[in-house]
Amino acid sequence: MRVIMVVIPLMLAVSAASAQQQANQDACARDVSRHCRAVMNNGDQAVLACLKEHRAKLSKACDKVLTEHGQ
């Protein structure tokens, strides 16, 4: 019984983290498609570098996500 009491909050925390990650990806999806299509298959670091390179052109939502993650 004790294991279940520990696992359920852990599962909820993971779900919340997954939901937040999805929201972050959604916030930048259009910007990635618009500005970074050429590097989309080169991995997350290439996409992040591209977004940073085009920072002045990004949507407010995507810029906020980058800022919140120290980028």
C-alpha cells in the first residue's frame, strides 16, 4: 500500500512535466517551422541554436519559453 502512495504522486509529477514540455514545444513549433526548418533533423541543439539566432523574429510565447529555460 505504501508503494502505491508514493508512485501515484510521482506519476502525476511526470505527467505534469510532460504536459509542460508539450506546451513549451507547442509555443515554439511555428517558429521552428518558419525559421529553422533546415535544421529540424539535426537535433535539439541545432534547433535551439537556430531559435537563438532568430531571437528577434520569434513569437512572444517562444521567446518566453527560451527565457524561462535560461536561453
